[in-house]
Amino acid sequence: MTRKHSPEETKAAMHEVVLEMYNRMMKGEAPTMTLPVRTKKNIGFDSKLGVYKYGKKRSIRDAKSLGSAKQLLRALHVIEFIEEMINAGKSSTLREMYYISEGWGHGHFSSQNESNNLAEDLEIVTKCLREDFKLRPEEDGSRMIGDITVNERNRRGEWMRINARDDVGDSGYGVPYNVEAEKIQLLEHDVDFIMAIETGGMFDRLVENGFDEEHRCALLHLKGQPARSTRRILKRMNEEWNLPVVVFLDGDPWSFRIYASIAYGAIKTAHISEYLATPSASYLGITADDIVAYDLPSDDLSSKDVEALKAELTDPRFNDSWWQEQINMMLDLGQKAEQQSLAKYGLDFVTDTYLPEKLAEMGH
């Protein structure tokens, strides 16, 4: 996949989608849109890229039913809307597009989820990116703190040099939704690795304790399931600066999936895994054996937790002996633990003992 498409390339790709529908209608046939099957069963490992991508199974969306006909109508409205934005030099949030669809008659969306999914569908069939479509997410990106320096182009088109340690407050540098080279230039750094952290409380603890300076690293707050811009900036720093990425999360099945989305790609975005995923990222903790080794306060697994862990045993992203062992151990324990359970031993335990021990095991 090309990393970025020009406005003309993006419009040409969308016109191909329209042309396919037009040509079938001119033949007296129902218009169609062909898409990969977007399920776990159609994801395979791409050994060349080191990520998981959609396989060859395809589904055909046609106008033979009212529901499918509406989806194709919506696709045409969205294509027209995107082309208007490109021509006007504007952008829109996905939420704004959802409300704009109220004026599309039978083509309006019934829910935000429908509009989000259609934007992803168009990414897949056009091989363009949401950023090419001038569509922005509602959520902002991550926060970063550490001795890394970037150039960011502001809304006036001027470049601003920002050091994510010296030029920011304790909340860190806010990553924008677009982190491509025309918006963010990675200039220089004086760190040895990047640590991606799930929770805001743990990020703030490490910042307050000066972990980034003492251990020569940059800290990045994932804000739970990371935004695309967060995964993309991690990948850029890993590739362009050759910096290792370690991931520090809660010890539960949902956090395991956060790691998988960072390292190998998420099912929803498997069409752009090579663009977002960092295959060399390492999982630091919390692990199932940490719960035992550090005697951490823990909670019982819920029925949904158990169901999720069992699903992960057959998820291709967890198909190695270490992950199988960790998942089965958590099922046997019947327990999960949060990052902040480490506070059992005091506010400094995580920075003075736990993380140094875990990083030493990983060779950092």
C-alpha cells in the first residue's frame, strides 16, 4: 500500500468504485462492491511484512436486497462528500459525516458505527487511507514525554520545533490525528527505547517519578485501545529511529488485544497492518506469571474475560508458545490484575523495582 495518496489519486480510486457500479447497471445488472471478509477466520500472517492481514476470502455487496442497496447508496454519497472536501481543502470528523448524512434521504446512516464501517470499507476497496479522504476521528492521539524532538506543522502552515520533555508540561506532547511527514517530522532523540503505557494513572506515575530521564526512554500514553495515529507514530519512531518499543499494560485479555493491535494489527484495520503495526514491539507486563511472582492484588475473571481468553487461544496473533502459556495460566489462575496493583508495595515500587527487573529480563 502506498503510504499517502495525492488528492487526484484519491479521487481517481474512488471513481473506480463508482465506475464498477455504473458499468453493471448499464448491463442491466445489480451494482456490486467486492470486499475482503473482515473476520478472524480470514486473517493470515504475512511473513514478508511480519503482520497479520486479510486473506483471499471475498464478500460481494450488491443491490439485490434493500439493506445492501442502501449501503451502496451511502457509499456513493460518501464518495461525493469526500470529493467535495478534497476540492474545497476541508476536512471532517467521522461524527460530522454521520450528521451530514441526515440530508441524504434514503442514504442517511442509522448509527455512527455504520458510517465508521463504510469509511473503512472505502479504504479497503480504494487502497487509500482515511487521511486521504480528509476524515478525522473524534478521539485525539496519545501523550508522549521524553527527550525526543519533532517538527509539527501548525494550522497556519508553519513548522514548530517541539521537544517532548523540555517544551511541554507534565501532561506531555499531544500527538495529532495526522502524524505523516507533511505534518510531523521526526528530528532527533536521546532515548534508548519507547515505553507504551495503557493507563493514564501509570503514565502519570512514571512521569512524576522521573522514569523517562533515569532510564533514557520516552513514555507514551496509549489511552486504552490506541488510536490509529498512536500506532502509526510508534511505528515511525521504531522504523525511522530504530528504537525498540515495549508495551506495559494491565494483565487481562482486553489488554492482550491492545498489544496484538500494536504488534501485529487489529482485525478492523487488517487492510493497513503494514502501515500501523510494529512487529518488533515487546510485551512487558502485566503478565499472568507476574500476578503470582509479585503476589499482586487481583480480581476474578468474569465470564466475558474467560470467553475472550479462550478466543485468543485460537487467534493467529497469539499463536506462539509464550502467549499460549500466558493465556492458559491466566485461565488456570482465574485472576486478572491492573498495572496500578503494583502500588501494593508503595508508589515507587513500579519504577524502582518492577520495571527495572522486567526491562533487565528483556535486555534493556
